[in-house]
Amino acid sequence: MTQASPINNQRKTDYPVNSQFTDRWSPRALTGEPIAEAELMSMLEAARWAPSSNNAQPWRFAVVLRSDPQWDALFNTLNPSNQTWAGKASALVAIASANLATKAGSTESVPNGMHAFDTGAAWAYMALQAHLNGWSMHGIGGFNKEAGAQVLNLPANHTLQMLAAVGKRGDAAQLPDALREREAPNARQPLSSLAKRGSF
Ligand SMILES: Cc1cc2nc3c(=O)[nH]c(=O)nc-3n(C[C@H](O)[C@H](O)[C@H](O)COP(=O)(O)O)c2cc1C
């Protein structure tokens, strides 16, 4: 098994945060080693505990391991640029949201305007838990969502949001030049440009 490249993490925070937030990042150099289903379930368990509007929990996940019959078809939905690196993922987790919700005390399904927002929170929880467990998760929005929905039998009234490549960090030497140069934790805009007092 090849060694993971050293991490050159230059991230600096404007205010103190727990290091899990700045240590988590999205590598593309992965080893392709198998992942046990129980490892993935720990990440999904974290997602399960995300907050959501009316506790509707609109997030849905389809887990596809490299050894699963759906792997090739799902991998083929990725944009070519993502195929250059995601073939060494151990699993792809497809993240969808349920567009409709049933409010407490009612049996009627109504549109849930927060389904995408809440599912984003679940993805973040999952990615942080993956990091804490020694795995990496790399979000992939660059894929054919219609094709992905077909491969995974997405039910009606659900939106396929993104895929997450899960893997162990590997050797950056395996990446194409342009990606190898970017294989490090990236920066963020200053907090002062994102958060203002009293207005946006
Ligand atoms: C919704 C979403 C879609 C993304 N799509 C892609 C993608 O198609 N290809 C890719 O290489 N990275 C993709 N990323 C990874 C982002 O580029 C990355 O999260 C961002 O640059 C911040 O870097 P970090 O995750 O290492 O902190 C995506 C991330 C998210 C959350």
C-alpha cells in the first residue's frame, strides 16, 4: 500500500475553533482500499443526528461500495474530471433529499421548503465524522444527476443532491499535474466578509 502524502495545512482561523473543522478537507488522492459497511454506517449515523426543520430529517443516502454491482454505472455518471481521481474511492455515498414532509399530527405530505438546506447539514455532519474516523469524504456535484437517479432508483419527489467519495488518503503522485498541485487544504474568505452585524 502506498504512503499517504504529507499534509501541508496552512489554514489559519480568525477566531478559535475545534481543530476538526480546519483539519477536515477533501483530498483527491485516495487508496481505493475496501471499506467495511460498519465504517460507513458510523458516518451515516452522524448525519442522522443533524438538525432539520420540524425534525423532518429529509436526508436520504444510497451507499455504493466499489465491490457493489452499481459501482460502474454510478462511476460512469461522473464528469470526466472527477473520474480522473474518484476511481480510487472506497465507496460513493449518494445524498438525496425528500421534497415532501408530513407534519406532526397530519397524514398529508406537503412541500418541505427546507429539504435541501437540511440535507446539507447532514452532509456536513457525515463528512466531519468521516474525518474523525480517519477517512476522507469528498463531495462531488459534477455528475449527471438524471443518470445517477436512474442507477440508484431515486423515488419520486426526491432530489439527488450530490455524491460523496469516501476513501483513505493516498499518494498525491498518482494525480494528474493540475490536481496534484491543488492537493492540500484550501483557504476561506475572511470571516469579516461573510458575517456582518445587523445586516448582510
Ligand atoms: C456540493 C459540493 C459539490 C462539490 N463538487 C465537487 C466536484 O464535482 N469535484 C471536486 O473535485 N470537488 C467538489 N467539491 C469539493 C469542493 O471543491 C471542496 O469542498 C471545497 O473546495 C472546499 O475544500 P475542502 O472540502 O477541502 O475544505 C464539492 C463540494 C461540495 C460541498
